[in-house]
Amino acid sequence: MLIIVLVLVLVAFGLLVGALTTANTLFAWISVAVSVAAAAILVVDWVRSRRTRSAARSAPAVADDHLDDEPEPVVAAGPDPARDEPGATGAEPEPGPAEGAGDEPAEEATDAADLLVVSELDAEVRVLDERPRYHLGRCSFISGKPSLTLPVAEARQLGFTPCALCTPDAVLAARHREGRSAEQPHEAG
């Protein structure tokens, strides 16, 4: 789309130069029409990308395998007598954005060196809707909850903070440093 818009802008510029050099108003009006068409294409592309991002956020998340060093625990499905028995637990809480707000994990205390490393990484982390923390895929806090995948740098820019349970900043910074040290040749002393 951007290439089409660029071509249209160049055509409009050429027509405008032609209109100015020949004093032909028809070229000027055609230049305006081409510019409006380029702007319309940009607006359509912007609306389409917003819809795509909105659909991606509302879609159920897939497993984040490349960050998991160990498999996620398998929870056996089956009847839960305490839950299935009428009146066993009393009134069920109403779901909503405030549900579980008190059980939010603490924020990881990230040192400045790790923060500098993490702010430039594109490694993916998981976030929960309406929650302030970002997590690694294996974090017990997000287990079984629908989550979204974001690059860690973008999560930081959006105001998310690291979870103290899975310590994503420390883990991702350590992985990055290990990867960089493995890439550098070892010199003989």
C-alpha cells in the first residue's frame, strides 16, 4: 500500500510542477485529485490495520513455545466435587475487570543494566488484558488465562511492568548476554 501511495504522491508532484511551469490549471486539479486518492488509500490502510490489531487482541492466544524451557503443567480435566456440588462454595463472584485485582503479582525489581538490554529486545512476552504486568510464557500466574503476545520492548513502551514471579527482565537479559557471549570468539591467552 505504501508503495502505491508513494507513486501517487510522486505523480501528484510531477503534475504540480507541470501546472506551475505551463500555467495549465488542469494539471493542478489532477494533482489535487491524485493527492486526495493517496490520502484515501492511507486512511483505508490505517483503518484496516486497526481492525487487524483489534482482532488479534481479542483472539485467543497460542502457546509461547520458544520462551519455555520446560513444558507447561497439564491440568487434568474432570469434575470438581467442591465446585460442582450445589451450594458448596456459596455465591460465585461476578467476572469483570476488577476480578482478582488483589492477587496481582508484585513488580520485578529490574536493575538498570537489565532494563537497557530488555528495552531493545524483540523477544516475546505475554500480557493479560486489564493487567499491568508482562510475563514469560511459563509463568504460573498466566497459566490457563487468555493472554496476548507482545515484544518485550513494546510491552515496556505500553506501560507494562515485569512480573516478580517469572522475572522476565532478568531471564531475557541473561539469555541475551549468553547469546552474545556464545557468538564472540574466545581468544587464546
